Amino acid sequence: GNSVTQMEGPVTLSEEAFLTINCTYTATGYPSLFWYVQYPGEGLQLLLKATKADDKGSNKGFEATYRKETTSFHLEKGSVQVSDSAVYFCALSVYYGGSQGNLIFGKGTKLSVKP
Amino acid sequence: AAGVIQSPRHLIKEKRETATLKCYPIPRHDTVYWYQQGPGQDPQFLISFYEKMQSDKGSIPDRFSAQQFSDYHSELNMSSLELGDSALYFCASSGDRGQQYFGPGTRLLVL
């Protein structure tokens, strides 16, 4: 079946530190990969996405590259800020029957950035 | 730009009561998805609709039902509520069967 595994948190970093959150997936077919962010008490916001192998998604200084050979989509940011404190979810969906299927999420990684 | 609207934003119910959650998709979006996120958990897919027909079904309990109406809004009906139904319920919509856009969620508390 389809599944997403991401590193467990919580992750605590100092401001301006380098961030990596690991995400690997298992999927049949050709998945699209996503990172969503959830700030405290809020909904899910799409952070970035990649729809095919070797694509790099990027947004707000965050990047992730779709690696088919390692079935990975690790999230990185060179210099985190206090405002990046949130829960980050890796997710996939498989395109079938002419449509994007439902999202399958990882367990989420809570990031806390200290000043 | 218009976003996905969910109502109510907060709901408190007693055990064994019923609840109805509503979702208004982005204009011209024809697909609606429902997800449930328990406390500290990842969102779990419940059910989806495309052009007013059920398109996929996930881990939705038999006590729950949903439909999509002619104006594309969707309602999730939950009966015989249990304590474990306390969660954040998200609706997402998409157009041309593409990227999903999430609403702010409805927080349901069952006492």
C-alpha cells in the first residue's frame, strides 16, 4: 500500500540553524509529494510540492527534492526562524483514473525554533 | 482569493448526539475531500466526492455519512457521537482533479 514515514520529533533548533526533516515513502504508481505546515491552532497550508522524479519544490526558503531512487522527499532550510515553529507533514497522493487521489500523511514533525 | 469555507468552526456535542459539518469549496472546484485529525495525530482521509458522486472512501465510520450537493458544497453527518470522535475535521477542495486546498477546519469536542 501507499505510506509515508517521516522522522519523529520534536525537533528543537536555535534560530539560523540548518533544518532537515527526513521523509520517505512507499507508493504504487506515480505519486506526487507534498510538504504541509500546520501552525498552532490553524489548518493545513501547502508549503511545497513536487510531481515527478528529480523535481525540486521550494517556498519561503524551504526546499525538497523528489528522489525516486531513494524514495525520499527530505525537507531542508538553510536558516530557520522562530516563526518557522510549527508541525510539518510530509504527504503523498497517487494520480489514478485521471485525478489526484486523497492525501496520505506522515505522522508529522514538530519543530520548535528558539531565539 | 476565495478559500474553502467550513462551518461551524467549533462544535461541542454530547455523546450519542448528532453533528453536521459543512464545507463550501473554492468556486469552480468540483472535488471535495474530508479528513479527520485526532489530537496530536496526522490527518486521516475519510471520504471524497467528485461532481456530486462519491469518488473514494477511506476510514470513515459507518456512523458517518456525507454528500455533495448541486452547488458543490458538502456536508458530513455524524451520528451516535463517541468521545473518540473529538477531532479537527478538515475539508479540502480541488479543481480539474488537481491540487487540494484546505479549509480552516471544524474542531469537534464530544463530551
